[in-house]
Amino acid sequence: MTQDILGQTTTLPTGAALNHWNATQMAFLAHGAATPTHLAATLAAAPGFALAHGVKGIFHVLLGRREMLPTAHEALALARASLAQDPASLRETAIVAALGDWLGGNIADALARFQAVLAANPTDTLVLKLDHALRFVMGDAPGMRRAVEAALPAHGDDHPARGYVLGCHAFALEETGSYTRAQAAGRLALQICPDDAWGLHAVAHVHDMTGDAVGGLDWLTGREAAWAHCNNFRYHVWWHKALMHLDLRQTQEVLALYDLEIRADRTDDYRDISNASSLLMRLELDGVDVGARWGELADLSAARTEDGSLIFADLHYLLALVGDNRADAISTLVARLHRDARAQSSQMHRAMERPGLSAAAGLEAFGEGRYDTAFLNLAHARQTMQAAGGSHAQRDVFERLTIDAGIRAGYLDEAQAILAARTAKRAGREDGYAAARRALIAQVTDAACVGRVPAE
């Protein structure tokens, strides 16, 4: 056996296949658009390489699309057949087994396998990144941080993936509230690996969570090369820049970024739909006319109502449907959520129930103008919204909808309390949204006080 670029034992001999595999791993760590091309070249050169089949299966599961699952199952079958025919390392066997667990809905077992590999060899950056990706999907920020901090000391200055690990550390630090350390780690990550879009975006998250839109724009401007090479993750980084402009009330810049970058390719990838639908909803909550932009998102989302791969995806499809008033599609999606919630067959299905059902009911009611019902359901979903996955910045659209529903329904004290909790989570720093809503609550409260008739 030989060693790959990350220093891991592999069944591949030195030559073209190993070169392609090394390129696959480094591209994956950088969220590179070339990742599937390198992986295909690896399998063309070494069709019996079980690990590549296993990783291909995991990549397809991470797409969060029901129609990708047959390809993932096919990759699992090919990986298992290869393992039965040729000897492989324990690491390769564990990754293939983790794919089987994942496809079977046994997320905890898949993560346990990743952790076992990392415990034996913390320099296995590929497995660390897979673990990081799965925990992100599941909303396990503390787990992300524990895993990265256990592996980081083993990634010395001479390790080729040290920068990418620092980028993961930066994101985990930000998601667990350590903003100063997160910013330092993300900046160092980009110094070491200039194409580390994940580390760059972690610093953007810090600026979002600390209400520093001006600093965030300064950070991103001029560093476009750090995400230009990316897969659809590049749209997400543009989304972050749009959020910064929105916080500064620069709505024309937001709409321009939406049209030219965020929806440059009108895909139905759930991550792209989530970027777009959450941004349009934020704009509308701020009173901005988004024109006909909801239409294409709703058309795509109406075709995804039966997917059920991730509650995070479903809720953003629902956002698009609510935004365009697609009553029939909304009813179809909500009914499917209820069926999946009753199944209770996996951790994914449990998320359909909590926070899924309450969040969906709240979004539907908000779209219909039933703000009291919307607030009560969204406030209930808020208690477990972390389980929907994604980041604080991504889930903030649901926080904003909850607060706005509360204000519109007259639950001013409750809305104020949620607004205060939101600000506290952001290091006590008020962003533009919080300042505007605090002022609105004060205005409504003052008006109500003025209108009262003194008791005789």
C-alpha cells in the first residue's frame, strides 16, 4: 500500500489513479467545482477502488435530493463488491460502512465510524471534512467543534490540509459563539490555503453575527478569487455579501447580487433555493418589492414537494411557495411532512416532526396573514430549530419571521424577548434588523399608551 497526499494509507498504487485521487481530496476540501471531475477520473483509472465509490455515494447523499439516492446505493454496492474482492485498509472499510449507515438513516452510527477513524488517525482530513459536513447538516455545532479541535493539533505546519482544517475550526468556533477566535482562525486559514472558501465564509459569518456589515464587505471585497473556483457554494458566499448590503439598507445592491450572482444559474439545488428564498423573504420583511422573482423559485419548489430528504430543504421550498402564494403546492408539501413525521424511522424523520411541523404551520399561516397562528407555531419551532441543520445565519430568516409575526399579531412583549435573545446570541451587538424592529416595537407601544383612556 502507498500513501496519499494527506498521508493516509491507500490501496492505490503510485500513478495516475493516485494523482486523480489526491486531486479529488484537495478539491473537496476547497469546495472546488472540479471535485466530481477528479473523482470520475479516479474511478476510470481504478474502477475497483472501494474508497472512491464510497465517497461518491456520500457526495450524492449530501446533495439532499431523493433522485440521487439510487446513485448512492449503486456506489455502495460497488464499494462493497470491491471490498469483498480486494483487501483494503480499516479506514476505507469504515468509510464504506458509514455510507451504508447513512443511507439506512443511522446517522449516529455513521458519525461513530468517522470518529473511530479519526481517533486512530487524527490527520485523516478527508474523514474530518465528511464528519464536519454531516454534523453541519444535522445542526450539531458542538460536535463539529469537538471533532475539529481533537484533530487540529495533529495537522502541523507541514500538513497540506492544515489551512482547510483551520477553516473548519473557524466555522465551528463561530457557530458556538467564539467570534474573536473564529475570525483569527479563518484569516489564518486563508493565508495558508488561499482557496479555502469555507474559512473565508466563516469570517463572513462572524461579521454577520456581530452586526458588522461594513467590516464584512471589506473582508469579502477583493477576495473573490477565494470562492470563484467553487461549486454552487460560490452562490452562498455571494449571498453573505448580499446580507451585508441588506443590513446597510442598500437594497439595489442586494437585488443586483441576487440577479447576477446568487441566481446566475437557476438551479433547483436546495442550497441555491435556500439562499434565494431566504434572501427574498428578508427583503419583503423589510418592505422591499422583489417583483416577479418568487415565480421561478416557486416553480422549482413545487416540483420538490415530495422530496423529503432534509427538513432544511423542505422549509426553504415552503418559503418559496409561500412567497408566491402557491396554495396547492403548500398543502401538498405540508401533508407530506406530516406523513414523514409519523414514520419516525430515522433522525431525519424526527426533524420533520420537530421543528418541521410547527415551522411549516407557522410559515403557511404567515403567508395567509394569520399572524397570531404564525407566531405561536414559529415560536414553538424556534425551540428546536437547530435540529433543522444549517447555520445561525441561515436559520435567522425563521427568527425574523417569528419576530415579525409577533409584532403583527400584537405579541409585543414576546417579540421583544425573542429579539433580545437574538441580540444576546450575537455578542450583544445589534444589527440593522434588530434596531429597526426594536424601534418599531417602541413606536407601537407608545402609540398604544397614547391611545388609552385613563380610568376614572
